[in-house]
Amino acid sequence: MVVAILVLSSVIGEKSPMRRATGEPFESGVVHIGSAQNPVSVEFFLVAIFFVIFDLETVFIFAWAVAFHELGVFGYLAISFFIFILVVALIYEWKSGALDWGKKTRANPPPSYKLERVQD
């Protein structure tokens, strides 16, 4: 039946040639000026990754909060350790410069090697 509908729509449907404007970006009624292929900064991807990581951790903390009374002391110690690891990871990201958007300075920059020209 799906094949019949596809064949019927291709036979009956309007055939229009592909226009040049269909390959161009179009946003909210405004024609884009310039290239849409601009490079995106790596910091945007880092923020997205950090958001996903901390969002998943929030889900785990919410699940713990729902079952707080049933878990007892062991559950409290487990979530305390989990939050401690989160804080340590956040401090590490902060100190290593992963959250900096300014000039590219790292806490532990890689060693720089100077190449020397060999004279024959």
C-alpha cells in the first residue's frame, strides 16, 4: 500500500524543477547574507558536553531525592560521595582552563619545541 501511494503521488503530483534558492539558508523570512558555513568555536561544544554531563548527574540526584527515606544512611553516604566527585570534577575543569572563553591560557601548557635549521 505504501508503494502504491508513493507511485500515485509521483504520477499525479506537480513536478517542479529544483530552484536555485532551495540550497540557500533561509531563516524567519530573512535571506541570509554571507556564508552559512562559518566555523563554530570549540567552546560551544565544550559547554554542550558539560551541560549534558551535569544534566545527567542532576537526574541521578533527583532519583536519589525521590527515594531518600528508603535508602537510609548508606544512600546518604553514596550521594555525598557522588556530589564530592562532582565538585572535584568541576574544580578540575575550572583550574585547567576548560571553562575559560578568553585568551587561550592553560594551567599546564604543552612543551614548546623549537626547530633548528641544520647547516650543511
